[in-house]
Amino acid sequence: MSLNNLTIKKARKLLADKEISAKELAAYFLKNIEEKNKDINVYLEVFDDALNEAEKLDKDGIGNRPLWGIPLAVKDNILMEGKICSAGSKMLQNYKASYDATAIKKLKSAGAVFLGRTNMDEFAMGASTENSAYGATKNPHDLTRVAGGSSGGSAAAVAMDGCLGALGSDTGGSIRQPASFCGIVGLNPTYGAVSRSGLIAMASSFDQIGPMAKTVEDAEIIFNAIKGKDSMDSTSRDCPLSSKGSPWISGGKLKIGLLKYDKNGVDKEINESVEKSAKIFKDLGYEISEIELPNIKYSAPCYYILAPAEVSSNLARFDGVKYGLFKEGKNLTEDYMKTREAGFGQETRRRIMLGTYVLSAGYYDAYYAKAQKVRELIKKDFERAFDLKNGGVNAIISPVSPSVAFKKGEKANDPLKMYLEDIFTAPAKMAGLPAMSIPTRFAETPAKRAGLNSEGLPIGLQITAPRFGENLLFEIGKKYEHDTSKSKMA
Amino acid sequence: MEIEKLAKLARINLSSEEKEKLQKEFEAILKYISALKEADTDDGENGFSKTETLNVMRPDENAHETGKFTEDLLEGVPFSENGYVKVKHVFE
């Protein structure tokens, strides 16, 4: 039996029909990993208990557990009890988690099999995984290019068929941009939809755990397994049920807004792909209109004030006293300084310094306080855009990133260039909105039908919805996916 | 900008080469984030959303039994003694 091109949904059927065991399925992916991981550098660790866990599940039987026997990968900043969790940093090279993240607990009870932990930019800061202390992850479509970041390992794991789905985390775009670069689906959930308990904190007012998978339906299955209110994260909430008049209601004739943005500095093929996607939605029966959000141009600069500020306080905990690396100095202060010099990589140090600056006396009002106010303006822009009673739309489409996967090293020495990767992904984070990257596919040529540009690289499309509008994203995404897979055969 | 002072505040040792590099990079980054100055925020917004940010309280009860997690947590601690985290003198 060929297990190529398996999805969670298809695998579920094979498992339920007993055509394959959970152990055989896990073994298939472990073999793929063994063949490809050397070149792509996706997994920092492949768990040696994966086969055993799958075997245990085989004995238990499938029951009604939605992810029973499904092999998943986990980003290296999500805690799994007893396993190392290093956040791509030397600081936590030997740190063993003492408890399960809530998302992991939920996946365990859903029956998932964990294959290993995936590479990432250190402490989730970066857009290429080049900031990992353990080497960059390469793009499975072109090994000279990056997989995106910071969840580049999780994206590449799915794209190289090294698992059926993965968890990533998105703070400024860290799920959606690598998903786009690797040609897979990545969902940044509504802030609060998934518990952050057990996610190593980067910027707490932005961080969210989310699914990465081959199809929208698979992402939905994982999302439904991990979502929900959790007493360990007071910002988590249950998704409110849709009722008449609620902005996230699905079905009917939906309105999609095509984001107006500055097309300069964005790949021509990406600009075209957004327009062509709008045409596909129009043909599917959606009402398409152009939409302007005047303040979202401030999102990325705003993000690069607020996120480093939160980083500088969150990462103060790495002091060589409670856990992680310790480097000895002459006194306690020197211990801190030496430990943090040795444990943190360049970008992490840069962000901590930047955060310390924008929070320091004399600069706080000009930067941090101002950015908080601008964040509010951006939220209001989105509120207006989604106000259906006043000509608003149900969802907005836009590019995911200004370029396709770039060459390794191309932006590594220019932090500002790397920050600009977030211009399309940061806006949704400002307002805590759900946003999903899905691969674009077009009928014209075989490459385009496979979702690739003229250089053979994937292009993603971003769909953004109102808070708790995940259902809307899934509905729209599935329709697009279904339509473009039909045209594949045309 | 006083990189030296910031490094001290952030408790990070930096080599002189890195300080020089950061100085240059910060100039570019600060120029970029200063774009916010143009944003019109003068409509009395205090910057914090009123609808979503609220305190979540719970009764202070049902504490776990003392010492339940001590061993697990101390396993990750660089220096410990008799169930305590061991730290150098804070004041000298």
C-alpha cells in the first residue's frame, strides 16, 4: 500500500478500517525522517518512544479519539513532560520539561503519536530558522533556500512528508510565513482560542499555538483537538457559538475583502496570485470588494516595539539560577551577564536590548506607550472592516509574505530586512485575529496547478477573519482548496 | 544610544565588536519603528482595549500538597541544597 500523499483524514480511514496499524504508520514516517532529515535539518530530536507509543495505541483500539494513531511533530518550544524542550536555544539545550503543555495534553488524549520536536528560530524570533542554535532548516522544495520561520521545522516536517501534521506557534507570523514558504496550510488561531500553558513565552500578548498540515481539513481537525478554555491560561476562552448576527457566522453569501496594499516591494507573482485567488472566490459565488485598512501599515513597526518589550521581560527568567545554562562569574550579577551572553544567540540578544530600550525611562512614552495606542487604531480598522452592517466583509484576503522562500543567508545579516517579512502577518496579531495561510493553486500550467511559481516555489494566500472566526476560515479555505484541486485535473 | 548601559540593564555581556554592530543596527531599526510617530492617536485612547482585557480571578484554594513538584523542578536547577535553590549572595 502506498502511503504517499496521505492526509490525516485519509490516514484516519485506513486506521479505522484496519488497513494499517498505528505502528506501521509511525514506522513509515520515521523512515522518511531518517532519509531526509540529514539534508533538511527538520527534527532536533526524533523520539525513541514513538513506535512504542503507537503500539500501545494499537492495543487500546481506535475508539472515538479523533487523532488516534496520527503521527505529529511538535515545535521545540512546546513542553512535553520528560522530553527536552530547547526553544532552539543553547540556553535550554538540556532542559527537560516537567509537565505537558495543555495542547499536548489534549493531543495525547485525542490519541496522537508524537514523532519528535522540530527546529525553530531561537525563542521563536526570526523568519527563516537561521537563528536556531542548531543550524537552519532548509526548504524541502529547494535546499538552497530557507523554510521560513520561526516554525520552519514544523512546516518543513509536513512538507517533506515527515509527519501528518504539526504544532507551531505564531507571534508575528511564525506559523503562516513558513507554511507559505513550504506550500502547506498554517493556522494562527484567535488570541485565546488555544491555551498558551506550556508554550515557552516569547511575547505573551501575541503568542498562540496553532496547527500546520497538508490540507485545511487536517488543520481543522488538529485545531478542534487543541482549542478551548484552560484554567492554566487566563487569556484562553471557549470559541463562542455562532449565532445570528455574529461576525463569524458561516454559510450564505459571504463577502470577501481584497486587501489594498502597496504592491511595490512584493513579488509580481504574489501580487498576481492574490488577484487570481479573488477571481476564484468570485467564481465560487463570494462577493468580492477591495478593502482598505489605513493603519495596518504601522503593524510591523508597532510589532517591533511591543514584541521586543515583552521579550525583554519574558526572557529575564533565563538567569542561570532556576533552569538552563549556567556560566560562572565573580558574583551574581556577573553570573547573569555571562550566562546570558553564552546562552542567547545574536537575534535574541538584539531583541532583549531593543525591548529594554523601548521600555526604559525617557523612551517609554515615545515608543511603548505610543505603540499600544497604535495597536488600538489597528484593532479599530479591523472592527470597521468586519462590520457587516456598515458595508464590511466576512473575511479578508492578502499575501502572506512579500516574497517566496528566500536564499539561505540572503537576509541573515540584515535584521531589518528580516523584520519586513512580517508586514502582512503582523496586522492580524495586533487585533488577536485568526488568520490562515493556504497554498495557492492555479489552472494555467502544471507547475501552477501544483501551487508553485516560475522558480518552483510555493506561494501562500492569507485569509483573515474576525475573532473566533476559525469556522469561517475553514469553510472558505476548503472551498478554495476543493476548487483549485479540481482545476488540477482540468 | 548607550549600548553599554542597555547591556547592563538587560544583564547581557557583549563583546566590543557586538556593541559596535548593534549600534549600527539599532539606528536602522529605530528609524523604522519611528514611523509610528506619524500615526494619529490623539483621540483619547489609552492604548488598552476595554472589552477584552480583564482580570480573571479565582478563589485562592485547593493548593497542591507541599513538595509535590519539588523534585521535578529541582532537577533543572543548576545548584540546589536540601530542597532549596542555591544562589550566590545578592548583597555583598
